[in-house]
Amino acid sequence: MAFSDPSAPHDPGFTRRPVFVHRLDALARRLVPGGIIVLIVLVLSAPSGLPEVTSLLPSFVIASVFFWSVWRPAIMPAPGILALGLILDLVGFAPLGISALTLLLLHGVTLQFRYGLMRLSFMFLWIVFSFSALLTCLLQLLLTSLLGLALLPPQPAFFEAALAVGIYPLLAVFYTRVNRALHGPGHE
Amino acid sequence: MPVSIQIRQALERLVLPFNLLIAIAIILIGQAEPRLVQAARMFLADIMTPVRSIVAEPAMQFSFAVKDLRGATQLAAENARLRAENETLRGWYDVALSLAQENETLKTNLHWIPESEPSFVTGRVIADAGGLYGHAVLIGAGTDSGIHDGNIALAADGFIGRVTETGHHSARVLLINDTESKIPVTLEASHGSAIMTGDRTPTPRLMYYAQDNHPIEGERVVTGGQIDLLPAGLPVGTVHYIQPGKPVVVPFSSPDHISILRIFNFTTTHTEPPEAPGRIPQIRRRPGMPPSPFSMTGNG
């Protein structure tokens, strides 16, 4: 399509159906990754016999938010992250809103440096993510301690960060495939 | 609706700060109105209960199968152990029978007022509800099954936690190794009492015991009857010193691996004290009398 004045009126008779179908399709594509994450969070909160699944959930969400904030922020808009954080807190019986706040901060900071991060090699991006995850977990620990008016032991936060760092490469491989399948050549 | 690109970009830039503000507002609301958050939590838990039960079922079958497989490799040793244990237990069975008989006779002689039997329901653990810093589980039974806040949760071998939040089809059980859990206990051999405090390890610590009456290694720990709804004498575990001067309780039921819980309602056994025990009834003052020096209604 040639560049045209965006404020010019569209011809409804000609464009309505394709635009509607296209929009529905685009919406579905945008909702799929977020839906997968919510589904995994809800399913993994059931006892599966795996140890430390409760620590895995926040780590998984931190890694997911970071990945999509760097590579396709449209999939992880701020309201979606807010909802995801709230679900995580409700399911995990953490003080409500703390995950939402820290995840939004992670998203915001990542978004600021997005174009620089996209140019990094996988190794460096992983290192950057490690620091981001650690800071996010420590912030969560700090906020939880503040709200509970009691200093909590820092080990769980480090453990959570370590898990996030550990599962990031696996998730990155998986999400890169999802990203390609949904938005690869021929879709955009 | 045609909106100019500049306005749209400005709005898009505002989305993140706006959401951050919402998150902060939610944190503050959660602090001001914990009940609201609790209701939201149990609402979500109620919705999720059927889904989780579906997931939990095969997971439990799988863990049973693994256990069976492991057992199959040591059948002979297991058999020998069981035979020995059976023999010991048969001895204990006779002891228990004669003790029950004796107890019955003594109670009859004393005109003992029988305590009402506690009612209980059994629920499956459907989710870990502890989060990063807590130790709690969610079970698939709630107020619809007669579970209330403060009910007592017993695993296979002993006391394991208390119900802290209830939904219609789910309830949250705070386990004894959560840092919030502080249970008064009685030590059977030394007759001391102490507070069992969760410290996020599988073995809760013993604190606040008398300094001239230290817990003895290996003695049984049972619940003390000092708090409401928790009757005295429920088995908890045994004392173990991990360091000199640092006794912990090794629970009979490990809080790390629980799949089924019995939730007991001991409310019926709770006795209401008589009103104003030992207090002198207040004398109603007549209009002509001088004001009492102990009067609470004076304006001085």
C-alpha cells in the first residue's frame, strides 16, 4: 500500500471485511503467547509432584516478560503484564500487586533499551537478563519485606533468580519458534 | 475514530505509567483491605479447583506408580521389615486393647463426661499455596464441605497445619513449617511446654521452653491445649537437636510431601467459659447516691 494521509476517510464498502478479518487474526496472534503463559501458570500451580514448582512459576513469568518485551512488546502490553502479575500473586498467595509492579518495571526498563538489546548476541542478552532477573527478584523481596514489616531471608529471591536464568535459554528457543510461527515471513 | 498520530503516541506512552499506578494502588488496597484480596484469592481458587483436580489426579497416580516401582526392587527386604514391624505392632495391639478396657472402666467409675467426637472431612491437596516465602497448601474442599477457618489439618501420622482461608470448594492450610505458624506444644517426657515455630525448613524449631527444663532428644511432641480450636495431645513429632541448644521438631508427617489431608473440626469440643468468672457483679447506682470514686463514667 502506498503512503497515504492517515486521516483520509476509508472506503468502507471496499475495506470492511478484509480489515475485520485481518484484525481478528492479528488479535488472535497477539493473544496466543499471553494465553499460553496464563495457562501454564494456572496448570503448574496444581501439585504435579515436581519439586519447587512454586519458585519456577515467578521465574518462568519473569523470563517470559523479558523475552517478549525485547522481541515483540506488542504481545506483552502493559495491561497484560499487570493482569499476569495479579494472577501470579493470587495463585501464589504473595502480597497482591507486588509481582505486577516489579514485572511492569522490568518491562518498562527493558522497553527503554530494547533496540540496544536486540542487537546483542544471545550470550550477552542472557547475561543482561540474569542481572535484570536478579534485580527484579531482589525488588520483590524488598517490597514483600516492607509490606510484611519483617526482613525475609534472601535465599528464595536468589533461588528464584537462578531458576529464571536457568530456564531462559529453553524458553528463548521455544518462544523464538512461537514468534516465527505467528509472525514469520508471510504473516506481516 | 480518527486520532492524530501525535495524540496516539502520547497515549501509548502513558499506558505504562498508568499501569504502574494501578499496580501500586492495588498493593495499597491489598494492605488496607486484606479481606478483599483474600476473597479474590479464594474466588480464583474455587474456579481453579476442578481444573487442578484433573491435573493433580494423574500426577498422584504417577508418583504412586514410581513408589510401587521403587518398592518392587526391594521386595525381600521390605517383606522382612514389615514382618518384624507386624510382630511389634501385634504386641502393641494387645497393649492398646487392655489399656482401652482399663480406660473405659476408669471413666465409668469417675462418671466421666464424654467429649463429643470431632467431625472431619478428607480433602486432596490440589495446589501449593505458599508462594516463595510461605508454606501452605490448597485442598479441594471448602465451606460447602463443612470446613471453617481455624480447623485442624492432620496428615497420615500427625498434626500438620491449620486452615487459614476458606472458599466454597477450596481451603488454604498453613503448614507447621511456615514462618507464620506458631503452635504451642507439650513435650511428653520432660513435661515442658514450648512454642513450635516454622522456619521454612522441614523441621520447625522449638522456642520459648523453660531454661531449667530443656527438651530431651527423641521425646514425643504433642499439641498443647492453650489456643482455641486446637485440642491438646495431637501427635506432632519428635525432638531432635540439630546443634547443641537448638532443638527442632521432626514431624511425624513431613510437610513437604502431603497429598491427602484430614481436616478436623474441633469447635464442638470447645467449651464456653461462664460469663464474668469470679467478678463481683456491678451495683446499679441510684440517682441520690454520691458518685463512686471508681466510676468509669466520670468526666475527670
